[in-house]
Amino acid sequence: MIDLRQIVKKCKAYDKKAQKELYDVYSPVLYGICLRYGKSEDEAEDMLQEGFIKILTKINDFKDKGSFEGWMKKIVVNTAISHYHKNKKYNESYDIDNINEGETGSYLWGNEDFTKEELMNVIDDLPEGYRIIFNLYAIEGFKHKEIAEKLNISHNTSKSQYLRAKEKIREKLEVLSKIKIQNVK
């Protein structure tokens, strides 16, 4: 069992071994966040590295109030948003709100059973702007007002892109559902 307080304390003292231990323990969780925002594994790895540099640079700002993991996740999400701004190009039935996690780690949507990987692939296929807003709102729990401020867009743009993302996800899940039914026959 790791002693997170000790690792953080040593990281604040620029202990390289503690920094590596922190990276080894938390990089899988933070990489998962980066994968949701990046267009590729390489881009996600870049975001992770940039995020960890910021974490280690700002670690003295963490005052042991609240969750350290939550603090790191916030930095990584903000890094992903910054990465989006730097690399921004000119991009701009069922109800996906009723997707429930099943007992086996699969996800139920209507009468269909989808794996987490299938759902993540559908989300990853969204246009970049839709994907980022969907992740921020539906997965990270940000409000549309916060998303608008972070992405320098209007509140209504955040809402409309989220609704369009949901519609695209619904359409893709319907297609995936039909493919699964055909494969059973």
C-alpha cells in the first residue's frame, strides 16, 4: 500500500524517485482521461506527459485539502482542453441518457448490451468538438457554463454541441445494435 501523503511530500521536495512512483501509480488513470480527449494514443500520451509536468510543477500549490487524485485529474482535463485550443482546426428511437452499467461491466441500452469498449469507440468517433463537450459534460460533470468558459464558446454552443453529440451517439448505437442482431442470425 502506498503512502500518498509521503509521496506528495517527497515530490514537493523534488525527489525523483517519488515523482516516478507517483507517475507509475497514477498514469494509468490519467491516461484514460487523456484517451477520451485525444484523437490518437500518441496525442493522449502527449497530453499525459504535459499534464504530469504541470502536476509536478504545481505540486507545491496542493494544500492537502480535498482529493489529491481529483486535483491531478483537474489539471489533466485542463491540459487536454489547452491541447484542444492549441491544435484546434476548423471543426466544429433510444435515449443515451438511459445507458446503465450492467453487473458484468457491460452497458445496457434499450434491450441491447454494449461493452465499455464499444461505447468508448462510439464516443471516440465523434467529431472533436462534440467529443470534448460530451466528455466534459457527461463524464467529467462540468456544467455548460463552465464548459463555455473553458472552451471560449457560448453557453448555447456547449448545449447544442452536447445535444448533437448525444444524437450522433444514439445513431451509432442503433447501427451497432443492428449489426449485432444480424451477426446473431
